[in-house]
Amino acid sequence: MAMKKIGTIMIGLLVVTTFLSACKKEEVVGPTGPAGADGNANVKSVTFSSVAADWTGDGAAGYSITINSSIITADIVASGAVLCYMDISGTTYALPYSYLYNGYTRHMLYTYETGSVTVNRRDDDGATTNPGSSMAKIKVVAISSSGSIQNPNVDLSNYEEVKKAFDL
């Protein structure tokens, strides 16, 4: 009789265990949150560090450096924007930029085409000099046409504003 009672209890426990393990807790799904801001997939940037030896003198009054970069695509050249910034003595300036240097004006300019950007330095004194170590960092930013449309009020000449707006 004790065996019969133990068997009945075991069968009862087996039924209860099976029943409880088969129950699934109901998941509660919360409300959908607000849409987040779009990322900067339409904006790409790259920073180059250069030394004096990277710059080529033109024999007149300037130096240039050509930087190859895949972020400057044919679509960017055709309908987007390429911005160039340069660290000059610890401050980042948007190019083109001109400043007084040793009594004459130094001009920092840039041009671009698919796959590359060329930064030029021209000095008004008419003499080609060593490009110097102040040419250390150049930041190139490529913005697709949709990226610039989404941020029409950004002051592109202000690197800090561009950096914040495009999450660089």
C-alpha cells in the first residue's frame, strides 16, 4: 500500500512539473519610442598627419600635398561637398584660409577630384620656404548631397560646428 501511495504521489508530481514547465510567461512589449536622429552615413571624414617631407615645392612660392582618399567619390564630386580643415598652431581652420606670417600673407587653399584632395600653400613673399611643422594635421570631410540638405544651417567654415552637426 505504501508503494501504491508513493507511485500516486510521483505521478502527481510528474503531472504538476510538466504542467508548470509548459507554462510560458507572457511577454509585455512596451510602447515604441520616438525615432532617433539619423546618423552620419552620408558624411565621412579622415584625418591625415603630414611632415615637411610630404610637401612638394613648386619652385615659385608654394608647396602642395596630394592626399589620396576613397571617401571622395564621383557622386560627392558631382553633387556633394568636400571640406578641408587644417590645424595651424593648435587651432583648426577651414580652408581656404589666409593669415599673416613673418610679415607676409600665407594662403592655404585646396582642390579636389575623385579619389584625392590637394592642399596648397602660397606665400605672398615670392620665396619658396620649408613648409614647416605647422602643416601636421589635415582633416578632409566628404558630405553627400543628402547630408548637406539635412543640415542646411551648419556653418561649414566653423570646424567645431561641423564636427558637432555631423558627429565627426
